Amino acid sequence: MVTRIDDNGKVFTDRVTKDRVAAIVQTATHRVRGFVFCDRELRLKDELNASQEQFIAMAEAEVLGADDNVIQRTPFLTINKRHIVWLMPIETANTTNSQGR
């Protein structure tokens, strides 16, 4: 990644393009449905394992109750990766790409 610092000390980096992947995340206490983001060169599993980030970001997140009804909606949510039990991509025509993420 290229980094540039201007005369005022502001740091600029290249913009990273990621694919938006519909997914369900199960934590120890909740199930969350929404969109996670994955580098185009990586599988979703690789993104979770390779990244040094402690949290993953979800967009358009819905927290589901035990009966799978939505109990909370939010445009943005972060989840601590240590609390993830499993993560499952949701296959839809609008969110998957040719690599089947």
C-alpha cells in the first residue's frame, strides 16, 4: 500500500476496494445478518484469518432473536472476531461474484 504525507502531516493511503458479501454471523449469544467486506484477492475465510484487525465490520446489520425475527437493525455494526462461532455467506444473485464468496 502506498502512503503519502502532505505538507501539513496528513497521511493518505491508496483506497482499498472490497467486495460486499451478504452473510450471517453467529456469536455465542446472537445471530447477525448483514453485509461483510472482503478483499477481492481473498476468500472470506482468508480475510478473517489474515487480517490483524480484532473486529469485522457489518453493514445493514440485523440482530436476530431465537425465533429468527429481527430484534435490532443498524446501518453499521462491528463484531469482535473472538466472539464469532461461525460465519456463513448467503448466496444471492446480487451479492455473490464469480468466485462464489
